Amino acid sequence: MNKEELIRQYKQELKEGKVVLVEENRELFVKNGLLYMRRTDGTRKIQVHVDQARTALEELAKKRIREMEQAIEVQRFLEE
């Protein structure tokens, strides 16, 4: 899975009304047609611009790709 596919998946989740965890303590969601980001503890919610959401999703996709690559590397190491 590449970065673009992951971003499409995240956007689809947002369209379906799901919350996307973009960092350990921040999540992105859509409410009444607007994008919001909030802390996972629910203490602060702010409306975000599309560019901010795009950047957050790109960073999340990059992080997930790195995690997948590391998992593959570990698997190869264990199989040696």
C-alpha cells in the first residue's frame, strides 16, 4: 500500500463519519460538513482548514508506511 492509497482510505473513513487518529493524542473528524481536530481526551476541539487536514493525513500515511517497512524488516530478520 502506498501513500496515496492510505490517504484515500483515510478520506473514505472521514466521509463515512469515522474518526481518524492522526497522532497519539489528536484525531480528525467531520461534523456538519466541516473538518475538526480534537485531542483524544476531548478537551479541545478546533475547526481546521483543508490544507491542515491534508498535511495531517500525509504525515499519518508516511508514518504508517514507515511502520510497515519496519515490520517487514523485522520479519526478514527473524526469518534469517
